[in-house]
Amino acid sequence: MQKQVAIAVDMMSGDSGADTSCRAVSDAISRGDACQFILVGRRTEIVQHLKKYPCRLDHVKIVDCDDVVRMTDNPLLALRKGRRTSMWIALDLVKQGVAHACVSAGNTGVLMAMSRYLLKMKDGIQKPAICTYLPIEDDKEVLALDLGANVDCQPNHLLDFAKMGSDLHVKESPTVGLLANGTESIKGNQLVKSAHDLLASTASLNYIGYVEGDQLFKGVADVIVCDGFVGNLVLKSCEGLTRMLTNEIANVSRNSWYGVMVKSLLKKALSRFDPQNRGAAILLGLKASVIKVHGAACHRVFLNGISEALKNARHHGDQHVTTPDSCYAE
Amino acid sequence: MQKQVAIAVDMMSGDSGADTSCRAVSDAISRGDACQFILVGRRTEIVQHLKKYPCRLDHVKIVDCDDVVRMTDNPLLALRKGRRTSMWIALDLVKQGVAHACVSAGNTGVLMAMSRYLLKMKDGIQKPAICTYLPIEDDKEVLALDLGANVDCQPNHLLDFAKMGSDLHVKESPTVGLLANGTESIKGNQLVKSAHDLLASTASLNYIGYVEGDQLFKGVADVIVCDGFVGNLVLKSCEGLTRMLTNEIANVSRNSWYGVMVKSLLKKALSRFDPQNRGAAILLGLKASVIKVHGAACHRVFLNGISEALKNARHHGDQHVTTPDSCYAE
């Protein structure tokens, strides 16, 4: 029997507010996700949106709160003044043991700062990293991190990412590569060169050296490590390119009689690479599970975030779950 | 009437040596490129390969040299000891006014160091940058730089890239964007944040702010600026992804009766994005034209490099062209 777990959902912080998150929660309930949802945000808005997406509400609780972290908010300022925001309260529910995992589509920098402050880092890890499995050749996947949590890194941060990625990977002793501008030892910027020496001298890692951008999809390493600025740009560029190429082919096929067949073929071939079908990103290195959904995510992507949270939460399902005073089933 | 120009071709420095470069030169001659080719490299190898790809040789001269820059060579060491390499001699021919442009598929770092030493920088520019036009939505292109020449940059280098890109762009006062992990002013790593302030306060630039990775293909800016480490990784990741997606669709279509039609449609839709159909990269900021071809380039890409060199050389076609003593038509 599956353990009963609770997931705290920051309903307000994404670009589209409670609409997208409500639809995702409704979809999760409708598909039978065995879990308690604690929805954090403006009660009136949540109730209004949930009415649009009917679902059984016996496992839903709402924690009412007025304040929201904005995408433009400064992490340090939000940390000082944001204790009444939906993001803070959702994370605090995990800290208090009321929920086992948190999902948020909010400001990455603030989510990272608040998670670090409230949930604390795992022993020996300095900064959380955003990681996800990316689809590559031959129906395989590569675990990539950091994808945007840390835009200014030191070599030891990249070492931490390599360790965290290796720990998370399903394989025993997965190979680890450093993303660089060439495979020769003279390549790399100063950060990557220093990190290369650190990784190469860490016996617990199965480090294979530099991996070039065009090798990223070849499966030359199981775990790919980079700083968050580079990771974010590579990930988003690839997402933008996939969207453009899909549109280009769709446009060309629209004018031919066999366009419908091409469209279905395209859908089949590219569905794995559609960001909307991907699992959400995990904020790694914390003592509890935090799932980061893209700020502009549609309900399908948000739903993927809930799935990921559920998977992570089940690992911690033996924790005691209490019902906070301010929670009422609607 | 078109001016008679001369192009010095470093025949030896690419991964595949004289074979690829000879085939490209032969193709250029066969399609009627009105230009004198000065081929720099091992005479015996060049003659041997040219025999495989027959073409008229009355506009071809060979400068015999034994030494080659290797892909693993250190720029500073190569600068001290590489004066007898095909790369050095090809660049020196441009310096001497014997050739108007140089094409090389060699080690980027060494090509940059040698070009800088021999040909000197334009006034006010500190470092050369690699730039190219990338295909984006709606049949448009974006000029992107730096794509790999400078892996460790200072903010003023990004300012130089913005100026050089603006100067090169065909548009009057093109819009310039800085590649970053978000469009909000709190985004960017330390380098990009400092560069942002510099670019914003430079009146001669039409600076529009940060551009995210997924906006790269939307044409939100005419010129995209980034450091060479990021630029190289974004460019190569996108190349790798294009290759993988093309293969995925081809694999799926192989098993259907309308596969041939899909293949032709795919070719039509994606040909613009095929790296092999793209113009080569320009080493910008130097007092003369140097064209960088990818080290592992096939003959078609190398041919694109020759086309780009020819286009650039025609701007300088009024220079006096002499025939070096060691040149003999084969």
C-alpha cells in the first residue's frame, strides 16, 4: 500500500497565478494521485479557479495567505520581508513536517534562498542546484545540473553538483562530465579548469572530463555538470530551438496533402523532447524535497512538477503529517 | 567587374588535414570563384589530394611548409614556436598584403593569438570575437558573438563585442541584446550585470537589455552578445540538438510508407538550420579578414568559409597583391 503523503503547493508564484496551479492540482486528483494537497495562496482566488476545474476536494486543504513573491523580487529582500508569502508558507509546511515536499513555479532565486534558509542544506553541500533529466539519443536521458540556481559559481560548487548528481542518478557510479568549449585539456574557462582538477582528484566520482555542447545529446556521460548561468542558457536555448524547428516543419507540412501524416509522425518523434512532457526540475542539496516548475509553465508542466514531488515525497512518507490550524477543506 | 582578390588558405590545421580543404578549394574553383588561392601546407599532400578533386589550377599557388598547429597546442607556445606552421604563414601572407583574407579550420585559441599578433586589432578593440549569423524564426537571422574566442571575459570585452556586432550588422542601428538567464534586471551573473550597465550607458548602441535563451530564435534583438564560453556552448548544443531531432524524425519516418515524402519535407524545412549550410564564422575586431571554419568541418562548411573570406576580401580588393617567392603554380 502506498504511504499517504502531503504536498504543499505554492499556488500563486507562477506567471499565471492560481489558474494554472489549480488546473494542475485538479488533473492530479482526477488521475488518482494518492496524496493530500495543501494549497497555499489567496483562498478566494483558489476557490474561484477550482470551480472551473471540478475535482474531489476531500484531500485538498487551503492555507490562506495574501502575499506573493514576484518574479522581479530580490532574494535577500524577499527573505527578510516575505514571511507571509505563499512560497514561504508552502516551504514552512515542509519544514514543520506538515507536508513532505513543496512545488513552486516562483522566482528561482527567492525559492532557492528561502529553501536554503528554511529547510537547510545537506551536510557538506553549500548551495542547492536545479537539476533535471534531459532526453537524449537512443531513448536515453542525461541528468544535468545546475540549470539556473547558481549563476556565479566557485570550483567547489561544481564539485558539489557532481557529487549530488552522482548520488541522485539511478545508475551505480554514473559517469560525470564537465560541460566545456572543447574536450582538450587546454579548453575551459578559469572556473571549469579549476573544477576539472577538483573533480579529477575526487576518487568517489566516475569523472570522464570535458563534454562539448554537441556531445550533450550523445550520452557520453550520465551526469553533466555546469554552472547555473550556462545551464540555464543551454537548456532554454534548446527549448527555444525545439519549438522553432517543430513550427518550421509544421508550417511546411501545412501546405502539402500529406501534412496530417507528417504532423502525427512529428508528434511521435518529438514528444520526448517537448519541454511540456518533461519532468520538472528538482532543487537538489536540501534536506527536504522542493520541486521547481518553470515560471511560465502550463498546467501540464505544473502537473509534471506535482508528479515529481509525489515521487520524492514517497521517500519521506513515514514522517508525521499534521493538519495546520488554518487549513480547511473547501 | 569584380576585383581580383587573393585568399590564403591554411590547408593543414583542420581535423582532417589537406583532404577536406583541397576538396573545398576544388569546389570553389569549379563553381567559378574569381579569386587567386594561395594554399599553405605540405606541398606533396596538397598535390596528392588535389589530384582526387580535379580543377583548373591556373589560379592556385602553393606555399610549401612542413609544420602544423595541433588542436591541443597552447596559444602562447604556438605563438613563440609556430612561425613555420601553415596557420602562421597563411596569416602572414595577409599581413604582407599578398592575400586579402585568410581561412583556417585550426585551433581557435592559436588562430586568435596569431591573428592578433600578426594582423593587429582595430583601434579601441582589445580582443577578437568569433561571430556568425544564426538562422531564426520567419526566415530571419541574428548576429551572435562571441562564439568561442574569449572564454574569460571582462565587462568591457562584452561592450566591444556589442560595438563590433553593431558595426558589422547590415541594419542601420541594429538592436543589441545581452544573453542572460532572465529578462528581469535582477538576473545575470556578475559579468553580465556589469556589462549591462556599460551597454546601457553607451549612447551609440541600440541596447535593449537581457535576452533569454528561448528568445534567441525569436528575433527580439538583431545582435546577441555573450562571452565566448557561453556562446560556444549554446551554439554547439543547438547544433547537437538539431542533428538529434533530424535523426529522430528520419528514424520514425523510415518505418512508414510515406517516409520518403517526410524526408524531403524535413530537408526543406531544416536545411536553413543545418550547420553544414551555414556561413562560416568571422574573427572580428582585427585589421584584416580571418575566417574560422570548425575544426571538424566537412568540405561544404570549409567551402562556406571560402565564400565568406571572398566576400570580406572584396572589400579590401584594392590592396596590392604580390606573388611570394616560394609560390609556384602546380
